[in-house]
Amino acid sequence: MKTLRQYPLVLLNVLVLHETFRRLDFRAEDLYVEPSLNEHNEAALFVLVKAQGKEFRAIAGPLGDLPFDDVSDLWIELATRFNQSAFPEVEEEALYREFWATHGGEPELLLALVTRGFRLPRGAGATLLN
């Protein structure tokens, strides 16, 4: 069985974004992993939120060496294992904090969502930062 850090970085980033949106009370069925091209015309993965009659895309990163055909199976495997608490919580939290330390932080995400008209639950910032 793979450890958390043995999954491709882009999928770990998807996991962090997905979990961030879940912590903001978005339902899992409102979240999608979406392949597209990034600003450098590279194949990339995004997390798409479809809720409250709006859409929001957050980039997880370029695919790099990850074959596109492997994305779906690996994402399902990673998400399933995460939901089964297969990874040590300390590793999950470290991954979460490392992602946000290098990607601008949760406050920027909150601002982007509010700017686009999303309603967030009271105390959303405290929920993310704890």
C-alpha cells in the first residue's frame, strides 16, 4: 500500500483543495476534479465547485509526468483511502499546511469565493485556520 506522500503531487493538491472545500461546508457532490489546460498551456487538474448557482475553479497543478489515463483511478484510490482514514492524521494535516503555505493561504481562497458571490458559513476562516 502506498503512503500518502507516494501519490503524485498534483493529486495531493487536489486532495487538499477538496478537503478545504469540504471544511467550508461544500458537499462532496458539488466538487469535481477537472482536467484542463493551465495558463502555460500545460495539462493540469483543477477542483471545480458547482454550488449556489455558481462555479469556481481552483488549480491543483500541472499533470507533469502523470499519464492522464491514470488520473481517475489514482484519484479514486487516494480519496477512498483518505475517507477510510488510511493515513496518519498528522501526515494529512502537514500536507494541508504545506500546501497553503506555498499557495497563498486560505484567506485568499476565502476572498476569491466571496468575491464571486459564494455564501460561506459563519466562522469559515476560523474553520480553515484551525
